[in-house]
Amino acid sequence: SFVDDLILIYPVYAIMMLGHGVNAFELSVVFVVWALASFAFEIPSGVVAVKVDRRYFIFAGALAGAAGFLSWWLWPTFGGFALGFVLWSLGSAIHSGTRQSLLYDVLSEQGRTSDFARIYGRGKAASSMAVLLAMALGGFLARNGYDGVLLLSALAPFASGALVIGFIREPDRSHTAPEGEDQTPPFSEALASLQRQPRLRLIAMMFIAFVGLAGVMDEYIGPLLKEEMAMSLGTIGLIYGGVLGFQALGNAGAHRLGSMPLKTVGWVSGISHLLLVIGLLLGVAMGVAWLVAAFCVYFTAMGAVEVLLETGLQDEIDVSARATITSVAGAGLEIWVTGLFLAIGALAIRYDWSMALLMVAFAAVVVSLALSLLRSQEDS
């Protein structure tokens, strides 16, 4: 997880695209291309993942991600950036659900599923720490141009895929379903599982809403700091990295919160977005420190929320197509973030980055509180 996210272009790729003539709305359009491509690949990749050795499938996704960064290097135009996001989304879709299901099945084979939240959270924390390091270094390295940063970024997913091949074993998946039951149920059975399990459905809805909101907010920190605060790339990288360090704390500490009621998870998300609204208002009026503090608190909370919801999702799945069901949730996530990207892009064109994020964060408060009131039969 650490190696996979040690991508040095992270803190500046949005700024790089703007610097190559892409405007604010076009930037959101390429983000939408990213999300739509992920949506297109999510469910097919989840279906394939239950039929093949997941290690080699993960390695194929790593190659796709590396090719995406190389396309940015070879073709730094709107079309090249869109192609890069398509390839990156292919790699991400392959990894989405596949890595979590592989981890859960390894632990299940060892009778250690109770350790999933702790180990998955540590993996997410390692990922966040890699992003932190990439943010801290990428901005400074990019001062001399983007070519070297892009080439180094392409190496990260390739190295991660090689580690999976070399050090992880595909477990026997026959124990995940009763004897004689089809171990590769179709997409329709995954949907049926969501329909007949109200708690699983609610967790999936919260996962889509909350993880999507945090992921979209993450993408616009750089442009916000560049436009509103007129900061250098190096400074933006350091701030970006610091914020992601707090997200790592949330990831790593999530397992200590135990089995948090879904209503409480919704309230945590709502309060976090409300604090982000306040931080955006104070940041513009009183200085960047208030804004950075708000982002740190926000990503700490949302980092914990992501691990809690991912753990709940894996615990509730009662069929063998674990990767397929996770990919169905991932597909819903991509539809949601597509709308968020378009909304932020349109608002940024109409107003500015700060106002766009402020309005979306305020709407997120309402969404979070609404979902916290939707309790399944098991959670009520």
C-alpha cells in the first residue's frame, strides 16, 4: 500500500494540467472522465476478480496505472490527461474490492477476520503516509519540471504490483461458500444480496456518500491553495502532505473505535463537513492556518469513517463474490463523485474554488445527517 501510493505527481497534477492550458471546468471534466471510466470498469473487474488469481490481476492493474502516468508525460494535453485518467481508473478499478477481498479471505482462512479493521486500517495509514511523503517531495521536485516526477510516479504502481506477486499467496476460496454452492455468483446475485440485507445496503450507501465526498475534496486542495492563497508548489506539497498525515492517523486508529453504530458514523461525517465549512469561511477571511486546521480535522475523521465502513461492508457480505459486491459499491461511488466533480467545476467557473468547495461541504452536512437517520432493521 505504501509503495503503490508513493506517486510524486500527486500534489501538483491538477496544477500541471491547469498550466498546460486546461481551464477550471475542463479540469473537472477530466476528473469526470476518471470517474466514468472507473464506473465502467468497476463491476466487470469485480466479476473477473472472483474467477482468477487476484495477485496477477492486481499486477495487471498496476501496469495500467503506470501507463496512465506515462501518457501524461508523452501527451500533456486535455486528451492526454483524459487518457491517463482512463488508464489510471482501470488500475484503480482492478484494485478496488480485489485487494480488500484478498486480505479478508486470507484472514478468513486463518480464522482472523476480527483483525481486518486493524490490518486494513494500517494499510490505509501506510498509503496515506506514502501520499504524505509524495506531497512533501513532489511539489519541490516539480519546480524543475514535471517530466522526472511523472516518470518516478509511473514506477510506484509497478513496484507495488511486483511486491504482491512476490510476497502474497492466493488463499483457497472454497471456504467462503457452503459446499456445492456456486462460488462465482453473477452480478445479479450481488444486487440481490444488497436488496435482502438492509444493513448491508445502508453501509454501502454511507460508504458511497462519505468516501466519495472526502475523495473529491482531496482533489481540490491544490487548486484552492494556489488560487486563493497564492502559494508556491513546494509549500502546497508540504501542506497537502501534512493534511494527509492526519488522514493516516484516522485510518490507523479506526479499529480502536470498535463497532460504531451507523447513526454515529453519519453524525461524525456531518460534524466533520460542518467544521470544514467553518474552516473555509475563516480561511478566506483570517488566513490559511484556519483552513489547514479544518482540513486536518476533516481528513482525520473521514479516514476513520472509511475504515469503519469498509470493515462493516466486508463483515456483512455473506456470499462468495466478495470482490463483486465491493465493486458494485465502487460503481455507485463513481456515479456519485461524477456529479460532485461536475458540480464543483461549474461552481468554480461561476464563483471560485473556495465558494465551490464551501457549497458542496454545506450540502454534505445535509446528506450526512439524512443518512444517519436511515437505520436498517439490524441497526435500529
